[in-house]
Amino acid sequence: MHPLTSAAILGAGSLGTALAKLLAPKLESLVLVSIESECVEGINRDHRNPKYLTSVQLAPHVRATMDHGEALAMPLIIFAVPTAAIRSEAEKLAALGLPSNTPLLSCAKGIECHTGERMSQILREIFPSNPIGILTGPNHAEEIAAELVTCAVVASDNPHLAEALQELFTLPHFRVYTSDDVAGIELGGAVKNVYAIAAGMAHGLGLGDNAVAALVTRALAEMTRLGVALGGKKETFAGLSGVGDLIVTCFSEHSRNHRVGLALGTGQSLEDAVAALGMVAEGVPNTLSIHDAARKAGIRTPIIDAVYSILYQGKSVAIAMRELLARDPRPEIS
């Protein structure tokens, strides 16, 4: 594998900008590929993103472009776009003739609607030969950019790529672990988005800390049950991409999904909540795809079902939460 001395990051949103700030000290050159001309112009002119993480100063050797062709010569391509854009971004690179040995790293957390595919499965479908990795964990972009202490996990079925990415991303304030459980790592990062909406709803309803703690604890049990059924390892969900990401996204002020749930819990409509956010909250489309995956697998997922009923069946938040508590009693470990 070629040394990872430069990289292209697809997506110049909050995550892409944060990763550019994080990786700049380790790379000789770094290009952000964006479909937003405003972001490209601002980064190249002022070394700041005028739309996302606007206070973050980027290094002089970080530049931006709207030309996907500029990514082809890079020894690493990082996908920092929303899950709904992974396939289209990958298809653009494939059409341009991306070399079959270029490593690809997905940082998107979700499952594709309609197909139920994880991000690595989409990439493998389009790029049968390229090494593929996943970076995930409790990694809010705002804190990465502020150089606050963060841990992450890199998963790949290619151990050489996992080790190379671990070395690249490791910094004094950013500690990286490796895993070979690609399915479990991706599922933890995707499913927690739904539970963050539920936690936000509980906060919005004023149910109290006891109720939210119980909700998140039961969410972990549900996440593990579903994740194992869909191919993940049980122990993965006790790690950074499982309980770690679940905790941060259910309680952090930076969590977009929590903020959407909070707005719903205080009486706002879904449309107004998403519009006020101004960014993608992956848990909204993920609820649809994950609910579908759970039904196909025949797995009991009462919390996911409750969120689905609110977002897609018009059920009120208060009624859905009340129905969760009214379910038949059962042993905790079952």
C-alpha cells in the first residue's frame, strides 16, 4: 500500500471540515471536494469554511474544489458526505476511472434507504477491488475541530489498511482503535441515530433523567440484539461505535438527531424541526431503513418502532412514549 501522504475528502460540511483540520498536520496535501461553490471559494480564499464550522482555521495546504477528478490521484479518498450521497459520490469516481488500488474510507453513519445496505457494502458493490475502511465512534465534528480529546475506531477486512489509517489518524488528542467487525461497527453508528431522536423526545417531554437513562440503556440492548442479527459481533456494541456513540449522540448538545427529537418533544412538527436544524439529521431517514431492516430480520425493536410511528405514521410523541412504558413486563436480560 502506498504511503498515505495526501488525501481527498468528499464533502466540505462540518465533518469534512473537521477532518481537514485534524489531518492537516499529517498530510502533505489535502483537498476537500464539495458541490457547494460558496464553501470552495471561502476555503481557497480565506482558509475557512464560510458555511460550516466557520471559526475553524484551516492550514494553507488545505484547498477545495468542485472537480471530483482532482481526487483520483490521491492515495486516500475519505467519504464525509451524508449517507444518501455515498452512492452518487462513489459512482462519480467510478465513472472517472478511480484506480482499483486506491483505499476508500467511509465516515458516514447510516443504512441506505430501500436497499438496506451499509456504506461499505455500497462501496464494495461499485469498487470490487479497492481496500475499504470505516471510521466511526463518538466523534462530533465540533469537538474534533476544537482538538478536544476524542477516540475513534477504524474497521476494515484489510488489516494493512486498518493499521495505516490508525497511524494516520492518531494524534495526541485523537486516539484510534482498530476492528475487523465491519458490519457491527457500521450498524452501531447507524442505529444510534434513531435512539438519539428518542432521547431528545424524552428530554422535550420533560420525562426526567431517570427516564432518559432507562431509555438509553434499553436502546443499547435493542441495538445489540438487532446488530447481532444483522451480522455484527456482540462485543462490538459494548465499544466505541456502540455504547460510546450512543451516549454522546443521546446527550450532547452537538447531536443533530437529539435536537430534532427535542423539537418534536416540545411540540414542533418534523418539517419545522429539520428546517430549523439546517443540516442533515441522519436519524430521520435512518429510522425508515433501520425499521425496515428490523422487520425483515424479525427482531423485536420497540424503541425503533416508536420513533418510526412518530416520524412516518403521525403518532404523537406523548402517546408513543406512553405505549413504550405500557408494554408487558419482561426480564431485563432477554
